Amino acid sequence: MSQQPSTDYQALAEQIRHWGAELGFQQVGFADTDLTLAEQHLHQWLDRGMHGSMTYMASHGVKRSRPAELVPGTLRIISVRMDYLPPDDDPRAALADPQRAFISRYALGRDYHKLMRNRLQKLANRIETAVGPFGYRAFVDSAPVLERALAEKAGLGWIGKHSNMVNRQAGSWFFLGELYTTLPLPTDRPEADHCGRCSACIDICPTQAIVAPYQVDARRCISYLTIELDGPIPEPLRPLMGNRIYGCDDCLMACPWNRFAKATKEADFHPRNGLDSATLCALFAWEEETFLKRLEGSPIRRIGHQRWLRNIAVALGNGETTAETLEALNSRRNDPSELVREHVQWALAQHLD
């Protein structure tokens, strides 16, 4: 897997940016494999137990922070980003209506993993056509990869105080993907941190999960509670979740840089099944067969029907006391799942107080 010795890697890098744009990526950058600082930050976070039950974050030793140990021969990482914010979308309107279900904007459409992996494969094919066979492996939020640290090194933005990527021209509403490569491409200059003294994301967090600038305690984060956590949601945190049933975008909505965010051009990322306007009661009525069918191709499917009902039960408990809400909750008082029953009982108790 050797390239032509006469390859002009500076010119190739610019060509890769051009191909990336043609494939729908809004930005392409290049990073080396040195993640020493990110590795230290990761280990400190893990040592404090802030990853909660996400044991996979501590797996694989140092492969997560040392790309060449994950994919031998890796010299550079091609980092890409793709916008996903739906057009004409108003996430605040969904949050403000207690009868509606709030779903993180990234999950309203089709699962991004397959789409972006396919595009990265096409990018690799174009590179291979130009320079001959080379070693590579594509990642999209998969395997032990520190994607934000790599994107920061590749000049795609900086990691904000909420631990998400921020870009001066595009805000934060975008996905990341990587191609680990054996190509000695020129690297980009990392973007400076432009958060300044702003604390909007810290101040807005419903559960105070951002315990310090650049430090998120996943155990308090609504995205973790609704997506990653298997068991019961801690009772003290339930009232703080509002109507958020899958993920939480509050820190992104609060970030001033997102006034520059662009709507996605990818039709696959547009809302499906009316998820951007669905009511809690309507979604709570979905049986498992409906859940699996309606959410085919959606990232939401991975949490399973029980956690879906668990999350909605909490949201119904936080909403207004209406006949429809009580009827919906009572319909699942005797659900086969102990997890669902416990959260339904909690929700009903909120309306009796």
C-alpha cells in the first residue's frame, strides 16, 4: 500500500478538500496523531467517574488517544464535518410546549453514521484513484476515537466549555467523521478558543452537568440519562428533564456562535415521522412493533422500546395535569417492564401532589 514517490501532498490535500465539498462535507481538515493533552484530559475525566456507566470510554487502553495503536501505520487523520440542523426548525418552540416531545435535533432524521461512512468511503476511493492504494479506515462516532480532539487539531473549530465542537462560521450543529490514513499529508493549524468569558452553556444546563468549564459530568447530563443509561433515571434529576425524551440541545441553543449555524442540505437529516412536532401522549402510545417500524433507520432505535417509554413517562410526569396525560400514564401502569412501571408510578405521583 505505497503511494507514488512523486506525490505532491500539499496539492493532494487541497484536492481532498475539494472532493470533500463535492461529497457534502462542509469542511475538511488534517491532523497529526499527537493527542497527548487530550489523553491526559480523558484520564482525569475517567478517574473522576464522570463517564458513569459508559464503560466503553475506559476500554481499549490508550488506543482511543493514540491513533497509530488503533490503526497501525496511521500518520494523519482527515477530519470532516457535516451540518445537520433541520431547515426552518425552532427547537425552543418544542421545549416551550410541555405537551410536545423534545428530541435532540441530530436524531430527528435518519441515522447519520451510515450516510457519513459512505461519503468517507467515496472520499477514500477518490484519493486511491489519484495516488494508488494506501492504508485507511473510516470512523463516524464509532470505535475508540477522540473525534473532537482530532477535529480541533485539524482546524475544524475548538472544543467549547460544553465539550462540543464550535466553529466560528458554523456554530455547533454538525457531525464529525474521520479517515485514519497512512498518507503524510500537511497538517492544519488548530483553531484558537473563542469562548472567552461566556458561560451561557454552563448557566443554561438544566441539570448543571457542566460542572466546570470544559468538564461535563455525564452522570448528570440529560443526553446520557435518556440515551446511555440502562436503568432507572435518578429521581432528583427527573423533574429537571422537562419534556426532553431523547438528548438535550440546551447548551447548543445557548451558544452565541450558533447564530452562524447553517441549515443542512442533506434531505436525510430532515425530520421524519413528525418527530419535530409529536406529542408525548402520541409517542407513549407506540407499542414496540410501531416503535421499531417508525424509527427504522433512526439513531433513536438503539435505546429500545423500554427506555423510550421510560423517558416519555418522566416527561409526562413533568407536564401539565390533563385528562389525556393521566389516561396515557394509567394505560401503562401494569406494563410488563419493571423499569417502565416504576417511572409511570413516579409520573403519576407528580400529578397527585
